[in-house]
Amino acid sequence: MVPAGCWQAARVAAGGAFAVLGCVVVPGFEFDDFELADRDDLTSRFPEHAALIGELTRM
């Protein structure tokens, strides 16, 4: 379970070729509430995790 206001991310395990991922949102999902992580913003806020942020975010 990911609490409200927290980021979540996923990646394929080492040696893996694919992943199946699902996400259930309750109450309903609203695109107006969706926010895609911004690599530069997260890296500036959490520089100690820059490598991990780079692996788990898109340019």
C-alpha cells in the first residue's frame, strides 16, 4: 500500500525480461490528480538518491 502523497516506482528485476504491474486506486482515479515525477525536481530535493531517481524516472 502506498499512502497518499507518496511516490511509487517499479523496475524489472535483474535478469528479467518483462514485468506485470497493476495499481488499484480507491476511491476512483482522476487524471486531474495524476502527477508524473519530475527527475530534476526530485533530484534537487533528494540529492542523496540521485542515482536511484535517475533509474526510476523518465527524461
